[in-house]
Amino acid sequence: MSADPRRAALEQLQKALGHKFADPRLLEEALVHPSANPRRSRAKSARQKSTEAAPALRDYNRLEFIGDRVLGLVVATLLAERFPQAEAGELALRYNALVKQESLAKLAQSLGLGDFIQLSRSERDSGGASKPAILADACEAVVAALYLDGGLKTAERFVRRHMEPLFDNFAASAAKDAKTALQEWAAARGLAAPRYEVVSQEGPPHEPHFTVSVRLGNGEPESGQGGSKRTAEQEAAGRLLARLESGTP
């Protein structure tokens, strides 16, 4: 009897991930795009006469939700370890560079995840296996599967192996100047330049401590602190940019 090709493919992927799953169904679920979920399709067309609850959907949406949080925790911890002297604003910029969609899609491509994701025929024909949004979501779902099957250490080991080499490349360039990055973000959207304001200055003249706020237009401000106005401005800019890029007004 010939081996199940899907099972063989999952075995291959487990080797690439560096983890043998105790429950392979977690990995399989992490690779099912909503378009290929038969339960979702049936739910749209069938009229249920039974009052019993429908079975849980088994595409990667729930795992992607978990994986986003696990990935965030691990990456933030690794950045704090690697850059112990960095201000929070700089860490925020590095963090955003690492966990943004484009970065996760590249990680997924390096693993060949597109070859394993189950898609509807129409989605695959439209290039779904190479779409950055789908690859990034599947990557986060795989992180969740690793976490649920092997614990935080397993997920951390995976993230560390694949993301640490990026720390000194594009993540470093993203953190070069938070004020410049925020100004470029505003200019690209036709907004006025960021406005900075010294909220407070404490401490003796030889060792001052500044708190500075920054805002764009009428948006909510963010604040930063430091031993100089520039340092405080950089932290405030980094915090505001991190919030804006996360989609929070």
C-alpha cells in the first residue's frame, strides 16, 4: 500500500521545523487556509435542522491568533536580550521590522510553507500559495502549533533559529533613527510633521531626566524618557510609530 502523500509531506515539514509533533493534527490545522475548510463551505450552504452546535472549524484562523501572541512574546524577549542598552522606542522599531507581514512571509518562503498550505482550487489558481498575507498567517499558525505541541521552549527554539540571523540586518536598519522614520511615515501619508513637547525635566543640571511627548495631528500622543531631549524624543517617536504600524490610531 502506498504511503499517504499528505502524511509524507507533513513528515518532511516536521524535519524542516526541527520538531516531531506528538499531535500532528495541530500542524495539519496550521496549514489549512479558510478557503479549503470543508466545514466552513458546508456551513454556508447547508441549513441545519439540528439545534446541536456545529463542530469547531479546523482552518488556521484560531492558531494564527495564538501564534501572533506567542511570536510577539518570544521576539520581544530576544530583542531585549540582544540589545540590553536599547531604549524602548528602538526596540519597538526592531520588533515591528521582524514581525511585520513581509518578514513572516519571507520566513515562510524559506521553509517552503506555500507547498504545504491547503487552499481551495480558486485560491491556489490565483497565486494564494505565494501571497504574503497567507504565508504570514500560516507562519504564525505554525508557531502556535509548535507552542501547543511542545511548549514555549519549542516555539522559542524555532523563532530563535530563524529570526536571530535577521537581527543585525533589516531590523538594525529599521532602528537607525525613530524620529526620521516617524517623519517619513507621516510625509508618506500627507500628514504634517510630528510635534514634540517637553512634558517635564527633572534632576540636577549634570544629570537631567526628560519626558517628551509626540503626536501627529489630533491623534493621541506617546511619550518617551531619557537623559537628554533627543533620547526622550527618539523613544517617544519609536513608541508612536510602533502603535501606528500596528493599526492602532
